Amino acid sequence: MTQDERRVWLIRAMLDEQGYRNEIPRDVFEQKRLLRGLFNVRPPMEAGEEFLAVQDAYLREATREKGVTRLLDLTPVQEGLYLWRGDITTLAVDAIVNAANSALLGCFSPNHGCIDNAIHTYAGVQLRLACDRIMRAQGHAELTGGAKLTPGFNLPAKYVLHTVGPIVSRRLSERHCQELASCYESCLRLAEENGIGSVAFCCISTGVFGFPQREAAEIAVETVKAFQKEHPIVVVFNVFKEADLRLYQALLR
């Protein structure tokens, strides 16, 4: 199959699977939006071997087309610390961190711009199912500041560390700061327990969760550096916005 044929095949398969009667648009951009939206709303459930084979080939080619960045392509800003601005779903490290919600099942909003949506989209449907199994076994929502580990499936990263950051709806409190620090600590401890040597952190809680960017960056750098004093682990601070890049550059001089 070509990439175009895979995309149409996957759209048809998921429309049939979910009982939708939508027409498949001819425009490639609209097809991509429809496919991503279908991935986003698909509930956690098994998929057949043929579906997974076509999906995996499609997602890996899509990532290859975007361009994969490897740790060797980056220059450290300090020993064991890297700063990189880009799409975390294209980063080939041992583990990337997902800023998840307490359900830990990914973002169900079609084509939403959050990192949770992007990670689940490009990992494939296997990720939501893996998270669902973890949450069913746990029996309750994920606590703020904790972390869970899954495979990365179709991502360049081998693993995904899922953590739930604090929601700051009004004034920033000391509890919020402690919970955010716990997100970083929990991910780093879980990485070390599983022999993971490199972790890329997104800017946890600074999007729709409302944590102020400057304070979040300060907590991230302080917590990671404190952990690295006792534990040899490589950390990449991944940013997407120019403002976050400038904040981390100032903190990592």
C-alpha cells in the first residue's frame, strides 16, 4: 500500500468500526484531519492484526516524513541536560513524558492541540488500550504528581511516562508547586527503576492546566538537577513555544 492508500483504508475501517456514515473527503489535508479525529475518539479496545499492520506502517511513515531527531543530533547545554524545541512525538530517546489527565486515556477531543492528543495519535490505538488496562487494574483515577509507564508503540521513543500535573485555576499555591515537582520526581524514579537512561520532559501543566510558565520552568530545572546529583540520567527539556525556550535558556546558562 502507498501512504495515501493506507490513510483511506484506515478511515474506512474506523468509520465502519464506529458505525459512522461519513463520506471520505478527497482532499488530503481533510483526510488527515478525519483520520486523526477518528483515532482520537476511538475507545480503548482491541484491533485486528490487519488494522494494526496498516496503522503501524502509516504512523511510522508519517513520523519519518516529519523527521526524527535523535539524542546524538543534540548538543547538551549542561552535563546530562539538553534543551530542544520541537515536536516531542518525533524525538528518539528512551522515554518521553506525556502531560496526561487523571483518566490517563488520552485526549478524546478530535484534533485537539494538546500534547496528550499528539502522543496518543502517533503512538497508535495500542497506547489507549495499554493505559486502559493500567487504569482498570488500579481502580481509580491517577493521582496528581504520580506517573505510569507504557511502551511507546509507534513513537520513536521506546516508552511513554504519563504524569498528571496540577491544575491552577486561580492563584498559584505551594501545593501546586509541590505537586508539579512530584511529577518530575515520579517520572525520573520510574525511569530509573526500569533502566531508562534518557527522558524528554514536556512543559507539564503550563497549557490548559494553567501553571505559570516561569515558575513551572524553575521547578522543572531545580527538580531535575537535584535528582541528577544522585542518579545518572540524561534529561531533555522539550519546549514548543518561543517563550518557554527563552525561559529555559536563561535558567540553563
